[in-house]
Amino acid sequence: MRFGFLPRSLALVLTCAVMPALVAGAEKPKHGGVLTLAIGKDITATNPLIRTFSIDESVRDLMFEPLLAIDNRGNIQPNLAQSWEVSGDGKTYVFKLRKGVKFHNGQEMTAEDAKFAMDYTMNPKNGARGYERLDVVERVETPDKNTLKVTLKKISAAFLYDLSEIQAFSVIPKGSLQEGIDKPAQFPPGTGPFKFVEWQPEQRIVVERFNDYWGHKAFLDRVVLKPIANTTVRMNALRASDVDMIERAPYEWVEQIKSGKIKGLTTVEAPYAAYHQLVFNVAVPPFNNKKFRVRLRRQASRHQADFDQNQRRGSGNPGYVRVALL
């Protein structure tokens, strides 16, 4: 049985979430095996601290981790940082890092590694994705091997939430990246459930299970990600058994699979699999006219339900809509 799939987080999917469904007839998940997944586009860089969005972020989530995490209810949870304290003035954060965490090269993670990643991100010469998120940081210190002290310039309600995604930064070994480089020969070691094996641009990205991972270990031995941009070609690769799973299956095909017109394929639905935005330059006409923006905002809200239905074709759930045109 083959699988069409619309993922939100590759790390979640490939380590635990859908493993019971991937083993036909199994009562419990089983370890082992290689999964070949067709993705819509290739990654763009091997520096995990830059361009951390879209497919780059999804693939890096397999190999790299942030200090904190967020649960399904939106609450901050421990991750690489096991606990933290906030000063009375709300500007100093002291994180106690999880002991015994290993990078993929076997090196033990310390506070110096987290400081290196933050300092690298805050250096404007590096073009890091998290530069703006860490702009509120005044300095980073390491009182001891497992303690990271961060002092902010001002109080930030979003600071802990920013540290729960690798878009801000992920922890990598101290000195593992050179300044201003976007494509080192390979990814630096991470702490995630999978470790990097190879990247052949426009052909495949290969990762394999990291057996010394501190958390829930992946079930799969290896994952092969094949970039196939054309949705029809991607679907045909699935039907021909060239791949085991695809992301962003064409909706018209999904409807045929669900109705039984196409046999031997199964869909797994990700309720929130994509994010779309429209950005307007309010410094140029007609968007510099506030009355026009007000009318546009009203029209956007009025047609949102139709937009959601057309985009989803009845699959998934609509997320929140933020219209900030005023």
C-alpha cells in the first residue's frame, strides 16, 4: 500500500505521528526500514541558521532542535533547555540545559554551543533567519557548562515562544559554522532524531536515525527525500512505486483516492499544512490610501470562507486569518 501525504512537520511525521499507519496490519509501530518521500521542492542551503522557512525548515526539523518546544495547547515546554527562570524585571532568563544531549558527531552539548548559535544568529554579517527575533537580546553568557544566561534590552512577551522554533536558532557545536557562509560542504551536527547523510541537489536528501538521540527515537532507519516539483510527476512516481509517500498531493487526485476511483493509495490528512499571505506596500498607491485599505480589509473578511473552501477543496481545517492593512 502506498501513501499520499500532506505534512506539516516532517520531524513529527517521520519519528512518531503516523508510524502505526505506515506498517500495514501492525498493532504497534516497528523499528526499521527506509522511507522514500517525494517533496515539492529542494532545500536551498546547508547552513541551518539561514533561510529557515518553507522546505528548508521542514527538513532541518529532522536534524536540529530549538531550546524550547510548544505543546498542542500553545504552552511552552522544555526541550534542549530543561528548565528556566525569569528575573523580577522580566529581562534576564537563566536556562538550565538538558544534560547528556549529544550532537550527531558524538560531542556533548553544552551552554557554549547554545551561546555560539545565538551569537552567530545575532551577527548581521551572517544573514541568519532569526536575526530579528534575537534583536531584543543584549548579551548571552555561560555561567557554567549547563547554564545559559540571556539578558534582554527590554521586556519581550514573545521571547520564549521565539525560542520554541528553529526559525530563531537551533543549537549547533561551537565553531561549526564560518561567518557569512550559506552552503558549507555539509550540515553541521545537530541534536535531532535524524542525522545528515548526504544532499545531492535536485536529486535527494538522505538522513538516518540518530541512535543516541536524547528523546523519542525515530522508528525509521533512513529517510530519502526526493525533490519533485511537478505535482503530476510526483503523483505518478507514487503510483509507480518509485516513492513511498508524497507531500501536497493534488486535490483532484485526493478526491479520487477517497472515492475509491484510484486503488491502492491512502491519504493522511494534515489539518494545517500550509500558510499563505498577501503583503501590500502601503507606501505606494493605491495602498497608501487608508479608505481603500479599509474597503479591502472588509472584502477580504467577507470572502474568507469561499477562499478557504477553494484552497482546501474540503480537506484540512482553516487556520487564523490576520489582515493588517491599516
